[in-house]
Amino acid sequence: MDDTLSDPTLLGRTLNQFSLINLLFSRMRGLVRQFILDDIIASGPHREGTPISVLDVGAGACDIPLWLLAEARKKGLHLEITCLDHDPRVADYARRRTAREPAITIQEGSALEISQPFDYIMANHLLHHLTETDIALFLDRSYQACRRRLLLNDLLRSYWSLAGFSLFGALFLHRSFARADGTLSIRRGFRPDELKQLLDHSPWRSASTGQGTPHPLTLLGRRIPGRVFLVADRRSCGGPSPIPRTTIPRTTTVPGQRQDPCADERGDSPQPRVPR
């Protein structure tokens, strides 16, 4: 479905199925609640008339932004969400789905060209679509644009993830790209140590307190089923809501190296490229 010339009918069905896939498997709602909503509340009341700005990179079905906005309103929070997607057909789908929601703006554009500042930047299942070089550029651009916190959620590359989704797709994901795209995406996914290596070459790496003592402003974690996530703070050490620390086990069951998004689906995976 990354091909902008792919069948529009199948693409529409795929986007419709994304809401179910995200609800059942992505764990993004829980991550957004823990690391964005709770952080906004912990930061204290914001200025009257000044909304909290959120960028969702990769609009997709827009189910996560719509849910986030509804949850924020329940808590009395004023959010404005911008959803970005490079595919004009996906952007059109997102505009139709959010047409009655004035607090959501759909923009067509590249994740590598973020320039407008946002309080929070989040992306669900974005990184596996990018090469390591593009991931490095995205992390750099997001660091420049983000004022408070970055949340990235992506696929854990493992045999269990591949087998489980293949079975689910065979049973429930018909007449769309979702099944084939999902299994290919898992092959393009990450192990925690691979994601950490990319992070360590970016501006989001752990900062210092200024007194020579390391201050971890980033968190790398895993969620069942088959997700790896990254949370990174843009604020100084005196920020109001430090990221909760957790123990991150690493997977040892991985189907080979990460498949490059530029490689042919049936071709051999090249050696992973690490930005310097």
C-alpha cells in the first residue's frame, strides 16, 4: 500500500480495517494515554485559549487522533491535532473521516519535512516504512519541531508477531492490502537494540543535567502483542513529568535482519544501514 498507484478500492478497505487492527494490536491508545494525556495533566493547567498542539505523522484511518481528542475533552483539555500523510489518497480519506471535527487538520506532506512547531509529536507504525537514513532525518526534524515529547510506536520483528498476524490476516483481513502489508511490515520492523542504535545517532539521545550526571530523557519499551515503542522528552531536566522507567526485555526470536523498505518483497534483505 506504500505505492501511490495501488488499487484505490483495496486501499480504502485497508484503511477501514486499520481501525480494527489498531484497536486489537497496536497498543497506541494506552501509550498515548500514559505518555501524552497524563503528561499534559501533570504539566498543570495551560493558558486559557492556548490549545495543546499534537502532530500525528502518518494519518492512516485517523482513529487514534479522533480517540485522543474525545479523551482530552473528557478531561477538559483543549487540543488541536494535525495529521500528516504523504499519500494524497490517504489524506483525502482522513479529511472525509474527520470532516465534522474542526480540531483536526489534515495535511499532505512528508514526515521528513516537518517544520511547524508542535507540543507533542506521535507516530504509529511509521518507522518501518522508512529506510535507516530517512529515520535519522525524521528524528532530526522531529527534534527541531517538538517542544515537549515524542512518542513512536512500531512493530517488533519476531517469529511470534509474524505467525500471529499471518493467522489473523488469513481469517479476518480479506479483499485489502492489510494482510500482505502487515506481514511485510513485520519483516521491516525492529528489535529494541536496533531502535536504540538509531536513537543513539539522533538528537533525541539521553541528555545531561549540566553537572556531568547522565539524565535519561528517553524510554524504549515493548508491549504485547509485538510492539516496540520510544518516548523522548524535548524539555530540560526540570520538566514537570519525567518519563516513567521500565525494564525492557529484548527479543531473541527474530526472522533475520530487518528488511529494507526499498528492497523487493521477495528479495534478499540488505545489511542494515546505520546513520552516522
